[in-house]
Amino acid sequence: MISDNFKLAFKNLSQRRLRSWLTMIGIFIGIASVVSLIGLGQGLRIAITSQFDFLGTDILSVQASGNTFGPPSSSVPNALSDDLVDKIEKINGVEASYNRYIASGKLEFNDKQVIGLAASIPMGEDRKLFEKMLNLKTQSGRMLKQEDNKRLVLGSSFSDDSIFGKSVNAGDKVLLNDVKFEVIGVLEKKGNFMIDGSVLLNENTLLDLTGDDGTTDIIAVKVKDEKNIDKVKFDIEKFLRKERDVKIGEEDFAVTSPQAMLEALDSVLIGVNIFVFIIAAISLLVGGIGIMNTMYTAVLERTNEIGIMKAIGATNSSIFLLFFIESGFLGLVGGIIGILLGVLLAYGMSAIGRIALGSDLIQASVPMSLIIGSLCFSFILGTFFGVIPAYQASKLQPVEALRKKWILKK
């Protein structure tokens, strides 16, 4: 019986093909909007999250606040003094801490120049910890040693000829701020723009190149137990407030973790997704009203058919189920089309964005949960707006239905 209802519902909708397609427009536009925009947002989140994967969950970074352009401490009113690193290392729960120096620089190779940032590699025992934390390995050449002067290591991006028109390899000579350096190694590709585009020098070499003013750009802190990272963060902030003579709420420094940055990013993306849902809900509401209107019209057009069906023994429930299935089918097909359009739009726009901007950060990711959820929602939407017309059809009396049809013909 139910299978017959499905066949009859499909036949009735196919006979009103144009009206059925027009009814589904609102549904698949709304579903396509949700799937494509959330897919792009999810892909962006995954891409950005991967940029922080090289940092562990037990790492904190300390830097002065107030910088807007350039390297972290290039324009702050009160930079961090580089002797703070030893004091922070003595705080309970801190395994190690070291200074990171970052400077803007001009890198020249093959008669072409690019502007970027050069970063330091710590000296002493901190070097091994630094390389282990970032899992730094070279695809050619080797990592820097303590005694390496006028030598540097480049990220994997420089091995691509798109930057200088020629790939940079270990053993090549480059100019950094007009000073000749030998490329001693090229890092393996990490899929992270900060590492892949890095220029790494020994700490003393970078300070000799840029000058040592007794300040540092970032203090990296490794926590002994990541479960205690919040307490260690609190203790560092308490120490720095006392050291820099500032009150709570007036801090001229920031202690952050990759997780905190990702949580802030998630908050932004959640806000964007809510905005997308609101816009898509308007379209879905219009689509739902369209389904209700179509089903009401179908009831009026088929009063004679309903009367005949009841006259030969069709029950109220079977009439209700027939119209209920038709409305649900409209929502379901609209959802399927919307999902297909949304997936194509998401991956298509991300591909165009990567080509246009040359950035791998523009990605799309459409999880199966989103597809299943959208499909279920579209079916529920169709059935919800089809309940009243289906109920109205089921309550028609056989004689009354035939009489109305006869009056309409007359």
C-alpha cells in the first residue's frame, strides 16, 4: 500500500513537472547556500588549524602588546627585555623558555628580490628543543650548527622557481639585507606558510645583522605538563605584571597559546555560520511556503479524484499519506539538488580562489554530517509544510468533493 502511494505521488508530481520544479527552487537555493558557505568555512578552519599543527598543546608565546605592523616588537612602546627569558624559565611548571628574534629583511637571488621575515634559531641546548618542537628537517643540505656564520636555512617555498624564477638549493649564495649568505639547507615542506616561507639564521648571526638593543620579539615557553598550561599562563602573567609594573586590565604584553587563537577563530567562524543560516533560512521559508501553496492547489485540482478514491474505499489516513508523501518528496528532491549544487559551488569557488590568490589557505570541506543533516532537514521541511494541505484533503467527504468538482466544471 505504501509503495503504491509513493508511485502515485511520483506520477502526480511528474504530471505537474514545471510547477514542481518552480516549487523546489526555494528549497535547493537555501540548501545550496548552507552547504557551500559552511563547506568553505569548514575548509578555511581546517586550513588555518593546520597552520598551527607544528606547535604543540604545551607551548605558550609571550610578546609585547601594541604592535600593528611589522615584526612582533618592531613598534611596541615597551618591548620585552631579553633577560626575561631566564626569569620565566624559573617559574614553576615551565620546562624551558627561549628568545625568538624576528626581523624584516630583503632576500635577493637570481637578480630578484623579495621582502619577508628572518627568524632566529636559539643557541645552546635550546636549539635541539626548538628543532624538536617544530619537527624541522631538511630536504636538501643540513640544519644550522652553532658555529655556522653567514649561513642560513630556507623554507621549502624557496625551492619553487615561482619566487625567484629559479629554485634555491643548498650551496647557493643569496643576499640578505645586501649581505652574502650561503644556503646551508632547505627545509622539508610542512604545509605551513610560516615554516615553508621562513628564513632561519643562528641567533647571534641575526643580531649581528640587525643590531642587538637588548629586547626580544617573542619568548617561547614550553610547559612541563600541558594539563597545567592555564595555571602556568596565569603565573607568567602575574610575574610580568609585577615585573613591568602594570595592573590587571592594563597589561602591555600578551601570553597566548595556539589553542586560544584557534578558539578565537572558532568563535568568528561560528558567528559567520549563524549569519549564513539566517540568510538561508529565509530562502528555505519561502521554499516551504511554496510547497504549501502547491499542495493546496493540488487539493483543489484533485477534489474529484479524492472523492472517487473515498467512494471506492480509500481511508482518511491513506489520502493524508498520499499528499504527505508528495510534499516530502518535493522537499527531498529539492534538498538533493541543493546539496549537489552546494558541493559544486564550495569546491569550485575554493579552486578559483586558490588560482586567483595563489594561496592554499582557501579550501573547502563538506563533511558527511552536513550532507545528511541538510537532506533530512529538507525532507522534514517539505513534510512540515505539507501537513495542513494533506489534512485538508483527508477530511473531504466523497459526495462533497464530487459536488465541488461538478460546480467548478459547470
